[in-house]
Amino acid sequence: MTDLSVLDLVPVREGSNVAEAIAESGQLAQVAEEAGYKRFWVAEHHGSEGIAGGATSVVISHIGHVTNTIRIGAGGIMLPNHNPFVIAEQFGALDALFPGRIDLGLGRAPGSAPIIGQALRKDLRSASEYFPQDVTELRALFTGEPPLPITATPGRGAQVDMWILGSSLFGAQLAARLGMPYAFASHFAPAHLDEALRIYRQDFRPSEALEHPHAMAAMSVMCAETDAEARLLASSQEQSFVRLRSGEPGKLPPPLKDYRDTLPPQARAMLEGMDVARAVGSPVTVREKIGRFVERTQADEIIVSGATHDPAARRESLRLTIESLG
């Protein structure tokens, strides 16, 4: 069976708060670990009252303290928002706390609205241009090769698995050139998925860290006892996505029956365009859709994303999903 992992945005529900969101992510990670998922990743986003994962390394530390064996990490850290030295220290500390469990996925996009650049005192457009150089420097801070004028402590010698994340062809090319594992954000940007995976595998150069290409693809997955129940649960995330793309982000709303039918054609088409990397339904339906996606992509891993207004429904979705594929 293809390995399954979990991507969590630490959603803040309507009627809830950040403290509850972080606690619920810890509970979700415990379920993922017990069910047999390989990794639990937290995504960095800023400036949205509906997403509580902005201080990503802090949330990862919480996840590490409430779990024991599952790999944990960032999916990802948006490197233009930071500098490599600080990230080396943060993830070096995480490796010291949770040895052999830490992943560091790196993205080139700022992962937030342009105004965040002002808040971070960063020229994010310029910083994105230095992304390949910053990835190389960060790897050197961990490995000591090539030697740098300064040593990150913690950081130097940390056994952190570094990944390149992407939603375009750029990340695929960089991951191939550096010999790094690659994760594609097909759960929200599936357009370039097939070409990105082709380029990554075709151009991959072995490295000390990775001998053969290793590709992960993301899916939005919501599994419940029936197709109708799963579609209802998934409507919360659909509402959030439409609001985000409309410039009106907010907390995760309650589900709405037949939500897509209420949308104008343009918004409905936007959601339908993402259905190629989406599995929503009963265990039988989810098994079929994930199976077709794996057959199409030949992905080494699938990372599942999804959010529900009822946290218990999300935990049950994880259980049913992995059981359906067993």
C-alpha cells in the first residue's frame, strides 16, 4: 500500500479559538499515529484568523510532545519569510527534542498576503529569487558541507529530512537538481501535477541524502459512512476555499447542505477543477478515488488534507480513509 501522511493547517473553527485549534491538531496527530500514517505535517500560513499554524515550529513541538513515533514536521516552511540560520536553529532544536522524527518541507511562495511581507520586514519577491541559494545554505548548516563561517547550534549535525514543496514546475526542477524528496501541492493547485512529477523523475540527480526520486502528492480527502455525509462535511472546507479566493478569509464555517449548488458558475468551476485531486465519500468511494490517483501519479506517498467544523469527524475521516486502503 502507498504510504499515507497528513497535512494539517491547524484550522480555527467558527465559535472556537486558537488554543482549541492547536489542541485539536494534537488530538488529530494522535489518531494519525495510532492509525498508521507515516507523517504529520503542519503548514505555515499567516494573517488569517482561520489558520493557527503561523508559528509552525512551535506547533510542531506541541505535536511531538503528544505523539511518540509518527514523523512530524513542516509542510511547509515558506523560506522567503525567514532566513536559513534561524530555521536551522529551530529545526535543530526540534530534532534534539524528537530525534529521528523531523521533516522540513520548504516552499518558495510566501504563503500569505503581500502585506505580510511588510509585517515580517521582508521583501518577499526578492527573497523568493534567492530560494535555491537559501535551500543550499540551510542544508549546509545542518550537514557542515560545504563549511560556513558560522555554526548553527542547535542545527549542525541534526538529522532533519529536507523536502522541496511546490505547486509549479520550479520546485520539481530544484528538487531534482539537489537530489531531494519532492511534494506537490495538488490538493489546491493540481494543474501542473503530472508535468512536475515527470520533470522531477526525469531530471533527478542522486545525492547523499537520497539515491532515488521520492515523490509525494497531496489530496483533499474526506471520508464518512456515506457519500452524502462526506460531501456535507467537506462543504466547510469548500466554503473556506471560496472565501479565501474571494479575498474574504475567515474561520472555518459549519457545513452547508448542497453548498456547491448555491455558487455562481465561476466559483463552482473553481472547485470542480480541484476534484482531480480530491476523494470525498464513503470508504468504498474514497478507496476508488485514491486508487485512481495513485495509479495516475505513481506517487510514493499521498498526503491527505482536509478540515471539518466538527473535529471528531476529521479524526474519524482519517481512521476510515486508512482502513479503506488496508
